[in-house]
Amino acid sequence: MTAASAHFDEAQGVLIASGAWQADAASALPKLAGKSVRILDGAGVTRLDTNGAWLLLAVARPQASDPMPELRGFQPRHLAMFKLVAQHSAATTAHPEPRSEGMLALIGRGSLVMGGHVVGLLDFVGRLAIELMALLPRPERWRWREFGAQVRTVFVGAIPIVIGMLFLLGVVFAYLLGDQAQQYGANIFVVDGLLLAILREISPVIVAVLVAGRTGAAITAQIGTMKVTEEIDAIATLGLSPLAVLVIPRILALLLALPLLVFIGDIAGMAGGMLVTQQQLGISYSMFMDRVVDVLDLKTLLVGLGKAPVFAMFIALIACRMGLSVSRDARSVGAHTTSTVVQSLVAIIILNAIFAVMFVKFGI
């Protein structure tokens, strides 16, 4: 078999190829930088495959926009090979022109994505309700050990960060409120404002945000990784429901843990405020507690605690659904984990706004 060879006739712009042109023929190509090939002569080519055709075309037409050289002397089957390679080469090198989307297009695309998340969440809630109805008459199928493990992870592990965050927020809020109250001699009313803000708004919202970033992301990552490693398929193969084994214990754990964490956050926030009012405003600890007993309304405490289960339900549903929606690659796990945090934060803000409007409207 004759080795591949090629030389360039610069006067006529002809690239003359001969021999067997295959993948190992790249060394036979001449250097044609800055030179134009008008004719590709293959009368001496004895063998040609797709690799050889691509090599000859690449040197004769470096850019996809360059004109196709005239093919001369090739055998019919070699010409067919060139046409096939040229066709597919053009398809792979074609770059679509970037389109700039207007504001309406961006809004429409975002609305479609949001609508897809809402529909997916409703579908997930429906499947979860069916699973719960099947589990209710069979208490022996409930995963109590998994539920206990999730409570320990969600609740016990979050206590230090909740105490630290709410204590500092109580310090900051009491300091800012006290700085203004001093100007009007209304120092004692700092306790009223602190209780109202911490118990109704700051503690439930901040705790929900912390749980969404800490526990919600962890749930999505855990379930998503199990799907990538085919552990969820193994659970289904054993005749078990992934919703019963993985989802329901996590939802129940969040429903139990979040109100308890909000209550702990209430105490930590009041402790931080008590420290600042004693140092800045001269309100002793006993005076602070007396004022708390006088002004604390059970309704104020229950409003904040009542928000917690709703926040917990949405965080758990979003986190579990996104975990089960992961495709079988690591990048999808990261993307769905990020999406869980974003969706949970948006849900918390929207729900809190709805609660605020409803409470004002009903005089709560």
C-alpha cells in the first residue's frame, strides 16, 4: 500500500494528493499557511476513508466559510466520501448567531420556569397525598427510626446557629430601637417593640431562612446523590416506596423541628435585647421581665409559631421534590440544590407577606 503524500503547486493553486489517505496521513500534509487551494487533485489517491478526507479538506479549506475547492481526478467513491465529510463538517462547525432577548422574552421565559415549578410541586403533593393515605392504616410501615434520625439532624444540629443568629439580631434591633427611644424618654417601650418584632416576624422568618439554607439544601443533595448512585432505584426494586422511606420522615421532622427552633429563637432574641437594654437604657433584668409579663400577648407568640409549620411544609416539599428531580450527573445535584434554596427563600418571603396582609385584615 502506497504511503500518503501531497505537494502544492503554488503557480496553479493545486494540491496534489496520492497514496493511501487515512488517519495516520497527517504528517504528509504540506504547510499552506496563507495560501489558497483552488483545486484538489486526487488522481493518485489509492485509498481514502473519512479521516483522510477530513485531513485533505481541513488543509484545503481551513475555515468553514472558505469556498469548497474543485475536486479533480478522484474516483466516484472518493467523491462521495468527500461530499459526506463536507456535509457533516459544515453542520458541526456552524455557529448560530446569538440572539438578544428583549425584556418581554425574559419575563416570558421566567414565567414558564416558575409555572413549571408550581405544576411540578402540585404533582408531587398529589403523589405524596396518595402515599400518605396508603400509610395511614398501616403504622408499622412508618419509618420511625429515620424520622428520629432526621429530627436529630434538623433540630439538634441547628440549635447553636439559631441561638447565635437570633441573639445577635436581638442585640442589634434593641440597640437601634433604644437609640431612638432615648430621644423621647420612652426607654421602657423598647421592650414592647422588641417583643413584637422578634416573636411575630424576625424569629420565624430568620429561622426559616436558616433551615432552608442548611437543611433544605442538605435534603436535596442527599436525595439527589442517592438518585445518581441508583440507591433510589434499589429501594423501589425492594418493593418499597421512595416517598415513604425518604420524603415523609423528612417532612415530619421539619414540621416538628421548625416550631421548636422558632421558640428557641424567640428566647435567644429576647435575651440579646435584654442584655442591650440593661447596658444602654438602664433597664434591669427584673424590670425587663416584668414588662414582658405585662405586655406579652399569647396571640403574638402564637402568630410567630403558627407560621413555622407552613414554612416547614414548603421547605420540605421543595427540597424533596428537587432531590427526586435530579438527573444522573453531579452537575444536576448542584443545580437542584441551588434551586432548592432560591425557591425556598422566595416561598418564605411570599408566604410571610400573605400572612402579614391576612393578620392585618383580620385584626390579629
